[in-house]
Amino acid sequence: MSDRSKKQVMLERMNEKKKEVKTIRRIVLIVFLSVLLLMAIGGTILYSYVTGALKPVDPDAEDTVTVEIPIGSNLDSIALKLEDAGVIKNDRIFKYYAKFNNESDFQAGTYEMSKAMTPDELLKSLKTGKVYREPVFQYTIPEGMNLAQISEVIEKNTEFTADEFMELVTDETYINELISKFPNLLTEEILDEQIKFPLEGYLFPATYPVFEEKPTLKTLIEQMVGATDENITPYREAIAEEKRTIHQVLTMASLVEKEARTPEDRKSIASVFENRMEEGMPLQTDPTVAYAHGKHLERTMYSDLEIDDAYNTYQNEGLPPGPISNAGSSSIDAALNPSETDYLYFLADPSGANHFAKTYEEHLKNRDKYLKSGE
């Protein structure tokens, strides 16, 4: 074979190799792009699956399910229990999510959980031992409010009017429904004909979270009544031992709430009321006169004391027929555990400080000393 022929063969072989290299590169590129595409598709599917599994099972759920977390439960068993209860979609993903966020130290206990709760809300509940959900909105009922004032809070924070609220809380059929629903709290005492509003004093002062977009008015009312039922529970035994009724305790607590200017004064004021009742003296507390008139009195005048009303504690001995406002836990505690004093009188100076006296003469001296304008 000539030299020229050899060179020709070599050139042809080199061209064939170049073509093979190009083909291999194309194949590698195609394979690589295919793998990337498959990874992207797989990643998208996986991402969608994971994010979907971390969403609430039912964002609109209102009911709760009971979940028991025994002492010593680990994350694996907790996640499995939550999936079995239907409050999460996938126990493995929930477990990995908790680990990724370094969540641990979960509390054993019985939980009321909702399918509307997010994984973060569930984890916070399990760590604090409390059920936690982000409320749609919340409203606050301050201590010392009466029903009319509470109705204004409801009107301000919900779609319901104050009139609608007052109509429902005075509806006899609904009151009887509540008595059946809260038999350990509400009794026939609230139906006494002298009572102006049966639920007065039974709507506990607190900040209430609401988890529904459009709660019913009954839901809001029963939330507040339920809070009173819960807060009175620790005192049931003491109430029974003293042979009092819850209604009487809440009535006394409402008077303390309206008269006390500082937390320290509550038990001393309760002692004044107890001492006066033991002596057969009328309580003579101005807030009951204002309640009898159905309006706020800037100053109680002698003419105001003449109103003929069962709530007027200047004309009637003992407690009024029922509470004149709601009362917080400290006032309820003071009503049941008053200080041991010989006080029969007290008055508040312009700064709000109360001054107590054992005799009327001492009381008059306090009046002259602390109320310069007199009465």
C-alpha cells in the first residue's frame, strides 16, 4: 500500500473516531438532561407530596379529637398516634419535620386536638401540654363588666349587635338550655323573679380566642359561661363546706369586684360585707344602687338611695338577688376567704386607696380626712 493510501485510511479512521466521540457526547448529554428532568419531576412531585402532607387535614374542622400521649412516648409513637387520630396526614413526614426543626421534650397527657391544626400548632401543643391554635380573632371581657357592657364588647368584635346579644341572654328558653348544659354552675336561683338578668355574673372576665370564621352567638356565650364553670371548680368543695351556693358566692364576688380598687383590698372589703351581715346591718354599697338604677352614677346622691329595688343594699339587708357584674378569680377567692377583721366601714379616697374603720366615728374621721369635700 502506498504512503498516500495509508494517510487516507488514517484520516478516515480519525474522522470516524471524531464522529463516535460526538455521538457519545450527545448520548451522555441526552442521558444527563434526562436524569436532570427526571430529578426535577421527581423533586416537584416529592415537594408537592411533602408540603401537602404538612398542611392541616381539614382547615375548616371545628370538632376536636381526643389523643392520649402516654408517659415515655417517643416521637415515632407520638406521630403514629396523631396519624391514627386523623390529625396529621403522614406520621413519617411529621416525624421528619419535627426532627428537622429540632423539636423535642414533648409532654404526656390527654389532648383535645383538631384536624384544622398545623404541624407547628401540634408541636407547640405537645411541648407546652396545651392545645394551641392560631385564633381567627379574639375579644377581651374585663373584670367588673355587667351584661350590658359585655354586649357592647360583642358588638364591637363580632357581627352581632348588642341588642341581639341581650335578647339571647334574656331568652327564657335559652336560659333553660344553659341550665341543662351547665348543671353544676347554673341553678334555678338565676330564674328568681327579682333577678334582672339571669346570666349576670356568669360570663367570666378573660381574653377569649375564637377559631371559627363565623361563630354563633350561642358559641360565644357558652364559651364565657364555660370559663366561669371552669374557674369556679377549684372552689366547689369550699363552697359546699360553708353551705353557700355558687350563686351567693358570685353575688358577693361581684360586690367585691366593683368596690375594690387594688387586689390587696379585696379580702378586707369582703370582710366588711361579712361583718355587716353578721351584725344584721345593710351592706350599703353604692354599686348596687347604680345597678338598681340601671346606669352609671358618677356620684351616689341621697336621692338615689330612695329607689325601691331589690338590688338597693341601702334599703335591703343581706346580699342582692344576684351578681351585679362579672368577677375575676381574685374576687371569687376573696368572697370565700375574706380577711379576719373587725371592720364595718370603708371608703376610697380620690387616689383609689381604701380606708377601713371599725366604728362609724372612725369612718367619719376617715371621711373628713380623705374626702375633703365631705359627702
